[in-house]
Amino acid sequence: MERKGRRRWNLKEIEVAHVIPIREGEEIRFSVIELDGKPRADIRYFAQWGGVDEMQATTRGIIVNPEKFDDVVEGVAKLRARVQQSGERR
């Protein structure tokens, strides 16, 4: 059954650049994908469920246009600094 208002993505994974294991059966993948014929960065949560042995992509993630990649990196750096400052205050 298809939900109304949900876009059907035309995407293809090109290359996995990095994987962060979270716990058994869960990971975050940093991938180069092709979305509607254009290269994009994808940062996505993957998990094993439903009795399937391989990791499956979840809806939890973001697709980044290469034009915005520097902004994302800057935002992550600022977030890291704020989290570190918050930990130092405790």
C-alpha cells in the first residue's frame, strides 16, 4: 500500500564511503548516491529487522546536495563544539 503524499525516490547507491557501527544490527552509513541522475551524499541509519540478515536502510537519514555540503560540515563542527562545551559545564 502506498501512502498519499509520499515521494517515490529514484535513487541508487554508488559507493559506501564510511560506516559507523552503533550496536549489533545497527549502523550509520555515509554513502555516495545518485538521486534522479544527480550525485548526492546520503547519511543514513541502517538496521537488521524482519528476520533478514543484511542491513536495511531506514527512513532516518538525510540526503545532502553537494552545494550544501560545506554548510553541513560546518554545522556538525559547531554541534560538536557545543556538545563538548555542555559536557565541560557539568
